[in-house]
Amino acid sequence: MQHTATPDRTGSGTAASYVPTDRTVPTRAKQRASYDRELVHSILDETYLCHLGFLRDGAPVVLPTLYGRIGERLYVHGSTGSRPLRSAKSADPGLPVCLTVTHVDALVLARSAFHHSINYRSVVVHGNAVTVTDPEERRLALDAIVDQVVPGRSRDSRPADAKELAATAVIRLDLDEVSAKVRTGGPNDEPEDLGLPHWTGIVPLTRGYAEPVPADDLDPAIGIPDYLSAL
């Protein structure tokens, strides 16, 4: 599912690749790592759920949450009472975080248990998350998060009012320290295992959408929007 509703999603005018750093170079399977900007953007734009990691009272915490991308920035929102969003506001130069996004494309079944794996595409972003205070940037960020889930939905819903905006915090994470990692292909069995009588191969996974179910109080005259049909 491609998301094109948000302005400047491509980050045009920037270098074709991100610069590797100590934190973005993997210690294992380095051949699967990529710093290609277009690949990173495509992995991010195909989904809407990320995992946000940070330290709380010296202990690691990882939270699943929605995100949106505008150019070279990711946005996450939540309650103003949320611990990471409060921390991002008080920390200088921001809250150190690690944000990850993963697609599982296939199960990889080898002849040996050791060589079982998955085919995947993932992105890892390191950086400092900062609180967004500019009203216009906050509006664009919230629209981007809505459109990341369902492209076009922000234009077909009531925008947040003043009370809702006051209860909502938005943080921004720049795409500076970024890497992608991808595994494709079949099992990597040992030569001595090739004659074993066990099924081997891959089991592809797909993500799909069922028919939308209208709310009980929806006006029957309101049909399914084109952007939902497009899913």
C-alpha cells in the first residue's frame, strides 16, 4: 500500500543514501544492510506501526505506536501525559530513541532447525526525538499519521479541535542515522543436510484488508469512500 497523500514524502533534493554510522552498521549479516534512501522510504511508507524504544528510569522501554512520514522526518503522537512525550519535551537536545519498522514477507523453513529463518524488510532509526510546538507543523504531522494508516483519510474526517490538540503531543525524529536490512531467498542448508527427507522452502506472507464494516450509527446514505475501496 503506497501512501502519497502527505506533502514532500520523498525527501527530494537529498543524497541517494544515508551515511553509515557505528550505530547503523550491523554486527551480523552486514551484506543485508542498506542505506539507500529510496529503499528506506519504501519500507516506511508501506506500513504504519513502529516500535519506539527509549530509557525510562534507567530501564529500556519499547512501545508500539503509529507514525507518519513527511520527507526526512518521522512523527509520533500521543497523550500529553505519556512518559516518552513528556521526556522529549524536557530533555535537551531531545529524548534519545530507537525507532524500528519491520515487514515479515515469508517464513523460511530449512531442513535443519538451526537454519530456519524469515524473509523480512526492516528499518532502524536512531536519534533524538523532540517535541513539535509549531501549530502548522503539528497539524501536518497529525494529518500525516492519519494518512499513513489510510491514505486520504485526513481529508475525510473532522480535524482535532482546540481541546483535543491541547491533550495531544507530537514528537519528531529526523531521518539522519538510518539503516535498512533485508533478507530474501530460500533456506541456506548445510551441504550434508541436502539429502534429508524434510520439506524445505518458503511460506510467503501477505497482508490484506477485509470488507469495511460500517458503524451501527452510520447514515446509510454514506457509502464506502474511494480511498477505502482502493485498499
